[in-house]
Amino acid sequence: QQQVKQSPQSLIVQKGGISIINCAYENTAFDYFPWYQQFPGKGPALLIAIRPDVSEKKEGRFTISFNKSAKQFSLHIMDSQPGDSATYFCAASRYGGSQGNLIFGKGTKLSVKP
Amino acid sequence: SQTIHQWPATLVQPVGSPLSLECTVEGTSNPNLYWYRQAAGRGLQLLFYSVGIGQISSEVPQNLSASRPQDRQFILSSKKLLLSDSGFYLCAWSFGSPEQETQYFGPGTRLLVL
């Protein structure tokens, strides 16, 4: 119930294409869903986050789509660029949950080919 | 603004040697602090978290320990390193209130145990 399942494990996209990464969760008490971007040798950095009161959130080329009934959320990267090549982690947590702990997916390694 | 520091950036240690990794946060008070380990190409494994000085919760039993001697200082230690302790160690912080779930990661320490 505490798991967040992320897919695919790896993704290759051509420059200018759309990258889509999916996550699914079981715990309906989760109410905060961030995405992190991690470049090799660096710590993960918060990219974008959503709460279940909205179905979509967009920041530049990055969009989170949220489907509460299906308990799924996804990250869409429009016009993917080689600089987007990184590992992406989805996560989930519950308001007031145990010290605000985040449950992370296992990550998706994105490679954008020029 | 808040800043998180980790050192050393890289460490090579022999099996059986002790370990001390340090993390400090600037620009905030009473943060929640976290230690994660990331094996090569793998996801994030939460090792310890702390909601205050001297308060440590362990997520995974192992030969590692954590301490929080000061409000914004978090230390990861081991008395005797194992080969399996190799990995990328990440410290993270979040605001110390239930509604602030976002975690912010440090630059990480790469540990190689030989």
C-alpha cells in the first residue's frame, strides 16, 4: 500500500518528441505528488509537484497529469531536449504523514537523442 | 534562502574502516532531516530521518547509524564498513511542519568501499 510504481525503467526519445513517465499508487491517503529530476552525480532536484485537487499542472515544457480515480499520475515533457536527459523520480506522501516522508518510485532514466 | 551541504563529495574507504558523513543545512530552523542511499542505477532508499536534535528514526536496520548533534547538522556513521555500503549517499531536508512535504536534496557523497 505504501508503494509507488514507476514505468518505464528507461526511455529513449528523439529531440523534439514527447517523453511520458507514469506512476501508480495504492494508498488513497496520498495527497502530494512531486517529481524529481536527477543528473548523474548530483542530488535530485524538485521539478514539479501536484495535489489531487487539480487534474493537471503545467510549468514550461513539463506537465503533470493526475487521475485520482485510477490512482495514477504522469509526467509529460514536451519538445524534449538532450539537456532533459536525466533520471526522473515520482513520489507521493500524505499530509501530516510520518514526518512528511516521501515514497519514491524506482526512477526512469530518460535519454533524449539529438 | 536555504542551502544544504554535504561532505566529503567523494570517499574511498577500505572494508572494516569507520565512516562519518556530514550534512548541514543553512537558512532554516527545526528542519526535518533525512539520509538516503542510492545504489548505482537504482532508486532512493531512506535510511534515517530526524525531526529534532537527538531524535533519529531508522528505516532499514544495518551497520549504519545517524546522529543529530545540532539543529541543522546530521551525521551518518559506521564503525565498520562493508562492501555493500558502497553507494551514493544523499542528505535531504524539509520544513518541520506536516503540510510542508517537499524534500530538498544535497549534492551527495559518493562512497566506494574496497
